[in-house]
Amino acid sequence: MTVLRDDAIFLGSAGDAAQYLHLDKANRHGLVTGATGTGKTVTLQILAEGFSAAGVPTFCADIKGDLAGLAVPGTPKDFLAKRAATIGLGDEYVFGESPAVFWDLFGKEGHSIRTTVSEMGPLLLARLLDLNATQEGVLNIAFRLADDEGLAILDLKDLRALMVYVAEVAATISKEYGLVSAASIGAIQRSLLVLEEQGGDQFFGEPAFTIADLMRTDAATGQGIVNVLAANQLMSSPRLYATFLLWLLSELFEELPEVGDPDKPKLVFFFDEAHLLFDDAPKVLIEKVEQVVRLIRSKGVGVFFVTQNPLDVPDAVLGQLGNRVQHALRAYTPRDQKAVRAAAETFRPNPELDVASAITELGVGEALVSTLREKGVPSMVERTLIRPPQGRLGPLTPGERAVLVAASPMGAKYDTPFDRESAYEVLTKKAAETAAEPEPAEQEKPPQTAAPDEEEGFVSQLWGSLFGMGSRGKLTAVQKAARGTARAVASELGDTLGRAIGGTSGARVGRSIARGTLGNILRR
């Protein structure tokens, strides 16, 4: 009797009971957890091979390089044959390869994957650059300004040029968009420099990646294509890795149409080292992940998180993961013990199995398995021997990888970058034109007639030499007293002069003349 089925992936056996992942429930998402060296990568491989055989394309990150072996047939080994016989697979266990396409953000071990800065958006970019709330606000203003002025932001040099432009017009745009500080702009520019040093500039640009190229099947065999992301170098930039995968998931959510619950998924997405997505993530980002995971199911996409510890995944997301494969955990620390209890409590109980104890006792290639059945009800957890893979256990040689990459049709589309006119070119041209404009000529000033200020120039200089100040300085107490004395003298002088000229009326005129003459000097 065969254990293989067309409507489900055979995972292994718990005694005489075969364990399956049902294809029509695979879009209800899943979780694969366990300590290092317990068999998570092999479980990931058999899931990818099973989906491929059912005509379902997958996307998975290859952290250590081991997963790439599924692209070539496995090699017969005694322990593999023994495991196949034990779980009832027997003669049905055959070696074979799965059609695979290799990708690499750095373009070294696979085809390049690129997106534009605009497509990434300010929310994910702020996460990638590790910006605080104020700096993220300035980044949002920069994006809005680029939209309003028709500036295409395709790569990092476009974004750098845009931030320089924002700094130049900060005083103007702050009135319309909100305060833009030089400190925030400087922080963004420094973060961009760090991202470039990590190789992130190779991820931004054109040709931009098309989501449809993940959802392909082999024309000859009908098998789903396994898209393998070479992530060994990418893991040295964990924030870039996590942001890239979240962007990819968001693009799937935004572009794919609603299909309800299909007989099998349109795509299955494996998120290895999932803790990197949630480490130090702001609340708004976790809410975004929860929203995408909850709603992308109706678009026919299954998401499987692969991580060491179930506590790495927030409860809001963990509650969305219906299919579970739990490999061994080691309870050496209080946190480990808490993780064991948490993992045990998330399974549907089995009265014949002490789940908490079993988690710490599992051997390599063993796991606790619970999958969704009819009406979405999880099966009781069972201690399961995981089936052996059909492809190679271990990495490809560089020569084997090079042959597969060269044979892929994706090379012609993505391996050669191009750079069209965008914000950098537009702003550079604008700055050059501004620099080339002639300075406005100074207008000739008309000849001036002698003004009262000029007439008083000599007297003002004399006053300054006597009292130690210029004509427009502030008066000291001594100078104020001198001014009062001078005015009194002027008044008496004018009064005497005026009376000599014309009596009482002449006195008033004399005082006015005296005050007018000295007042121009003293009125400061």
C-alpha cells in the first residue's frame, strides 16, 4: 500500500500512522522550529520537494548552502534506505532533482534581485536604515516631495541626491510638509552610507524584480520551480535580509488577486531565521507582518516560518500558523524551559504523549507534527520520524551551481543592470544650471546730494573723538549727561540769539535752530 498521495505531502510516520501536510490547508501557514542540528533544514527540503512535485512553486532562503542540494538527485546511503523502510516508504523512495532557480541579492551565486527605492517605500526603508520616529518622518517628507516634483527614486544615489536637495530647501518645505532638521537629514545620510558599505546598494536599481517570476512551473514536467535565495553572505547583514523578505511578502500581498481557498497554494514562502524579522522591530512593523500573514492566505500563498525557538515569533503571528513541525529543543536555561512549555501548549494534546518531555528527547530527524485536517481542525500531535529527501543532502559544488545558473532563462532578464534618468540625474542637472547662471549686475546708484548725515559727518567725528563713540553707538551715562548739558547750552544760546533778533518770538526760533543743528548729532 502506497503512502504517497496526490492531495498531500508525506512528512513521515508515527508508528503505523502516516503524517501528511494537506495541500488545501497549506495556505493556512506553518511553523518549523528546533535547535541547531536537529533536522530543520531537511524538513524544509522535503517540504519544498513535496510542493514542487505537486506543481506548487516555492521560495526559500538557503542560509548555510545545504538546501541547494535539492536541485540534483541524492546519493544512496544506508541510513536513508533504513529510514525509508522504517516509515513504510520502501520501494517508493527514489532519488530525483527538483527544478530550481538560484537568486542572490549580490549577484554572485545566482541571479540578481533588485527593487527600486520607491517600491520599497519609507516604512520598510526606515526599518532597513534603523531610523527613529523623527528621522522616519523626514524620510516620509522626502518621498512626498519627490512625488510632488516628479522625481523617480530608483537607487541609493537617487535617494542621496534627494536628501541633499531636501537639505537645500528645508526652510521652504518645512512650512508646507513639516519641520525638516539638519540633524535628521545627517542621520539618514550616515545610515545610507552604512547600507552601501554592506552591499545594499546592489539591491536597489533596475531591472526591478517581477513577482510573477517566482510563480513558475517547469514546462516539461509540470513541477513547481523551487526559488532558492543564496543567503550565506546576506546573513552578515541581517537587517537587509529581514527587510528584503518582508518586502517580498508585501509585494505578493499587494499584487496577487483574491482566490479564496484553492485546492493547492499558488506559492509557498519559507522564511528561514524568522527571528531576524522580529528582533527589535517597532510595533507598527509587527502589525504589518500580522496583517499580511492573516490576509495573504486568501490570495493562495502559504507562509512557513522557520526558526529555532517558537518564542521568536510574536503571539499575534504565531496564532496564524496552523501546520507545525517541532524538532528538538534543549532546556538548558530558564528561557529554553519556557520555550519548551510554550511549544507544548500550542499543540492539540495527545493523551498518549507527554509533549513537554518529548520535545527535549527527540533525536535528529524526529519531530512532533500537527497539521490541519478537515474544516481546519489541527490533528493531535504525534511523535514522527521524518522522511528522507529525494535530492542531495548537502550543498552543490561551485561548478554545479554555475551550470544551473547559466541554464536558467532568468539570467537574460536580470543579470544586466541599467540606469535610466531619475532623481540623481535631474537634480544634478538642475544644480549645474543654477551654478552656471550669471550673478545679477549691481545697479548704479544715483549721485547723492549732501544729506544731513553727510553735513553732520565732521561734527559726529568730533563728538566721537571727544566722548569715545561713533555717531551710531549707544550712549554711556557720561555721554547722556553731556548731551543734556549741550542741549541746555543750545537752548540758552538760541534764546539769547533769538531775543537779539526779534524778542520773544525770536527766542523760540533761536532755540529750534540750535536743537535742530545739534539734535542731528545727539539723537541716537
